[in-house]
Amino acid sequence: MERRYNFDFLFLKKFLELHKILYLGQNYTNLIIFMFLLAIGGLETFVGYRVGLISGNFYKVLVDKDQDAFMSTCLESTALILGISVIKAVKKFTTRRLYVRWRRALCTHIQSIYLHGINFYKLSLFNEEIDNPDQRITADVNSLVTTYGGLVDDDLFLLPIATGYYAYKAYQGAGWIGPTGMFGLFLLSFINKIFMTPVANRTAQLER
């Protein structure tokens, strides 16, 4: 019977177990670094929003022909651009450090199972479904860490906070229509769930 891969409760359960391996026990330092990364991501969201307002601020002071406001806007804009540059650099460096630590945590966990008892001999000699277990472990760990790191890079874990922040800003700017439109578009995105299952199955088959 062909195994099916879905975005379901089993996936969420395994996703939770993965985080236990990455962040608990001897890898609690990873959790501290990850929380720092979340803080950096939140700061990036806030400063990024302010950077997006720079052009509007310049339009305002130029139209008003306010020289003093122009100078203060230049200084503030310079500080914001330098700040967002530093934040992005620190975020990228921290993420790359976590890549290495995630890989080490996963390799240590998998190797402890692989070398426990006679598992090594069972996989090497008596299992015809898995060829070259060592290479498969290396490839799978690399694929998982790269994919998971991409999710962290894309601020997946900050989406609830960022969504709430921008919904508040949308409400300030456009009243109830702003956040209603945001969440309406978000609900429509669940249509992607229909297309995710066949794509996930096909990707899993290619990875095998």
C-alpha cells in the first residue's frame, strides 16, 4: 500500500516531536538562540514598517517646504536604513548558526538510534528498501534542516504577531475594512490546502 503524505494531525504531531529533538534536553541552548532570533525578527518587522514610511515622510516635508523637518527626516531615515541593515545581518548570521546546531542535534539523535543494538546491521544487510543508510541519513538531515531553516527565515513563527500588528495598523488607517480585508484574503488562502496534498505526495516520492 502506497504511503500518503498530508498536512494533517500526524504531521503536526511529528512536527512537535522534531522541536523536542532540536530544542529540549542537551539542546536547550538552541531554544535560547531561537528565542533571540524571534526577537530579532519582531524588531525587523517593526523597523521594516518604519522604513516603508520613509518615502511618504519625504513627500510630506518636500510639499510643506519645511527645511528643519527635512533634515530631521534625513537623519531618521538614515538611522532606520542602517538599523534594518544591521538587524538583517544579525538575523542571517544567527540563522546560519542555528542551521549548524540543528544539524548536529538531528545527526546525534539519529546516529544514537542507528547505532543502538544491531540496528546498523539490520539496515545494512537485511533491509532492501533503504540503500546506503549513511548517505540517506546525511541527505535527509540536510533536506530537513534546509527546509526548516527556510521556514524560520520566512518568519513563519512570527506570522501571528506580525498579522496582529499589521491588522492594528490597517484598522488605524482604514477602519474595520482594513483588517476585514486582510483576514478575508487569509481565509481564501486555505484553498491552497486542496493543492498541497498531491504536491506533498509527489515531492515525497521524488525525495525517496
